[in-house]
Amino acid sequence: MIYLSDLPTGALAHVSSFLASPSRALFAVALKCEEVDSSSAIAGDDWDVLDFGDIEKDLAAKLSDEDIRGVLLFIDAVNNLKKLRLTNCIHVTGVGLELEPLRGSTIMQQINLSLVGDHESPKLDPEPPISCAEVIPILDSIIERGEDCSLEYLQFPKVWRKERNTESDFHAFLTRFNNYLSSR
């Protein structure tokens, strides 16, 4: 029996060249490419932007935190990624962003956690499970870099923005983020 991963890297790279960036990374992760030459041939190495809105909405909606984590680790997001959009990733909680994938990034410029595409309603029903408790520590680890931090833009899910309690962890983070932006 022959497996897809048994095909020559050149053939797999050609097939992946027809895929959107997130799909190329998911494809390489699924193949468990461990050789650097094979992985960059299949997934590419230009990872300034990762927008899950570039793949089919149904596929993005099925992605788990582990899928997101796998892609972020595979592309070495902490050292390569400047813009992240979790468009249509409505089942993530934020756990996949924890630890190595984004923690302490100094090159990340924009993070969009709204889970919706441009010009789409921010209201999602049912409300997505993305958790402040999981994501805020990661965002803190990025802005704590001070002058080394490049983060300029954050967009949050509607479910977080409708929180009116000024004592919440979300509002405390917003204060820290605004202070960081003011000190630049």
C-alpha cells in the first residue's frame, strides 16, 4: 500500500502550490513533514500572514485548538508570523495559541480574534468558546516585551467586547494594552 507521504516531495510541493496558505500548512502538518527541506517545499516559507479566512468556511469551522497549534508550531509563528486572523475558527478556545506558538513574539503586529471575516456581522450564534482566560496571558506575554514588541492591532470577539464589567480580566488587559501603545 502506498501512502500520500510516500510520494516524492516535488510532487507534494506541486500539489500544495494550488492550496491557500493555511491549507498548505495543514497539508504539511497532516503529512508530518519533519525534514526542513520537505516542509518548506510543501508549505512554503513566507509566513508573514496567516488568515484562516483564506480556506473554506466549513473547514475553518471544524479546526480545533490542536489543529491551530500544529500549524502555528509548524510555521514557527513566534519567529515568522506578523498577522494572524482566526477567521471562521469558531470552535477554538485559545488553548492552541498557548506556550510556544505565539508566547513572547516580538514580530507579531496584528491579531484578529473576532472569528469573522471582513464586513461580516460580529454576532455568532451560538457564542464561540474562545476564552479570555486562555488568550489574555498570551497577549500579555507579547506586550510585556516592551520596546521589542511590534503589536499594534488587536480585534476581539464580540462576546468579549460586550462585557461591561470594568473589573474584568479583559478590561484590565485593555488598560495594559493601551498603556503599552501610549508608551511607544
